[in-house]
Amino acid sequence: MIEDKNQQRTQLSDLGEFGLINHLTEHFEIKQSSTLKGVGDDAAVLKFENKKVVVTTDLLLEGVHFDLSYVPLKHLGYKAVVVNLSDVCAMNAQASQITVSIAVSNRFPLEALEDLYAGIQTAAKIYNVDLIGGDTTSSTTGLLISVTAIGEVEDEEVVYRDGARPNDLLVVSGDLGGAYMGLQVLEREKEVFKVNPNNQPDLEPYTYIVERQLKPEARKDIVQLLKDLKVKPTAMIDISDGLSSEIMHLCKASDVGCDLYEEKIPLDPQVISTCEEFNIDSTTIALNGGEDYELLMTISQDDYPKIKANPNLTVIGYMKASNEGMHLVTRADTRIPLKAQGWKNFND
């Protein structure tokens, strides 16, 4: 829930816009040498030495992307940053700065925004990024958060979506489907709570998947791992909308086809057991669930010996000529055309 009724409430109007920005950002430290000027002037000033700069932005809207009845504001702040840093990782880059803009209605006291910014600050510390600016404004409809992330990468290290070639291996980090199943558990507990507000949810059996939904992580570690293994992916994308949709993005950008093997898709045991409990097919969830923020990449077969023993990376398929299409090869050895059925912002 948004607030405790007994909690102190400070009206945002008591501070004014600039007072609010100063209050929320005063404890953020500058750590990056590329940040010459952060918060406090008309614009930030950055200086990157002989590197490519990557920029990405995301918008999160209450009632569309998050539900404050079960998403703590601190987790929301953390997640808002992480989903942007994941896009920087997908370019094989290191994130260095963020800007954060929010629009809030008057139902949010200052203390609620302090929680939100505590999550933002935690993410900034863990991922070693500087908060360098943003904006605050009022909203009539709830809470809106917009984060822009900036990163840097050596010229020869940047990875795009369009570099995959036939016979490249399709590789994914981590495991899939957890975030979606965590969301299903939270939605179920919300409905139970509506019927019986005295009923306290027991989320203990679902710890991993609920955390995958509420507190995802950007795979900065995988970017470093690939560097350590001396593997440069030929193409890469992060899994925000579901495995099937992201494979199709890679294939379209690179003009290739793909065979994805159902039996190779990595699933956590908690995902499998929760899918059974909800009577949902786990492969369908991995393909279409979204919000896992793992990295999906293609690598040359020559690099396979470097990754084959690594528990963080799983080969799940390989790329083919574009005229051969994109298919899921099932456990029964049936070939099914891939479809994008993941998250879409503009569904009818």
C-alpha cells in the first residue's frame, strides 16, 4: 500500500519544485569521472574520452506498468533504474549516468517520494551510476516515472541487434519466466486481500519469482563475463517483452531465421512448480512472459568452447538463413513458427 495512515505526511507544496528536487537528490554522490557537472545547473555536463556514448529511456506509468497495491515505492524506484540499465548492457556497454523525471499527484506525500528515491539511490550505488538531472511536475492521474540512462563503450566493443549470421549460436543468460509468474502470484494475492483484508499473504514459497518481478537486476555481470571470456556477441538484446518477441527482433534486424529448442530453455524449479500450480505451460511463459531482463545474444560457433561450461549462459538454438523462418523445435521434435505474444503497450 502507498502509506501508513499514522505515518507523517509532508505536502509536496510545502517544498516547491526546486526545493523538492534538492531534497530528493541531496544525498546522491558523483562517482564517474565522465560526470563533470550533475544536478544543480541548467544542464548536466559529461565528457567521454574516445568512446561511443549510448542513451536509452523508459517511461513507467501507474496502472499500466505497475500497481502500487503490491509494489513498494522503494522497489519501484530501483526497478525504474534497472530496466534502463539493462538496455545499456544489451549494447555491451557500461552504464555511467541516469536522469530521473517524475510526475506525481497530491495523494503522494514527501515521505512516499523519499521511499521512491531511496530505491533509485540504492540502484545508483549498486550499479555505480550518477544521477545527473531530471524533472518533477504534478499529475492528475497518479505516478509517472521516466528514466534516461547513459553509458559508454569502446568503439570496437559495441554490439547491435543486426549482427547475427546464419550458424551463429543463440545464447541466453540466467533463466526465464520468473518475473511473469511472480506477477501472477502478486495479482492472485491482491484478489484474495480484496475479499478478506485480514488475510496476510504467504509469499515464502515464491520468494525467487516475486523478487524477479519486484526487484529485477540488469546483467552488468554478463557484460563483464563476456569481456573476461574474450567473447564479443554478434548481436544482443535484453529480454523485456518475452523470449519469442526478442528473438524475432534479432532475426528481423539481422535478416536471419532461427531454430529455438524448447528443451534447452532455462527454467528455475520455482517457475516450473508455480506454472503447474496455476495450470500454465512453462514454455509459453518463458516465450511470452517478459520482464526477465536477461540478455539474449548470438555468438559465433568459434566462441562456443569459451562459454560451454559457464553456468550463467545457455545455448538455446542457432540462427539460420532468413528464408528458413523462425521456429520453436518442441520436445516432440515438432517445428512451430514463433509468434510474438509478449507485452505490447498498444493492445486493443
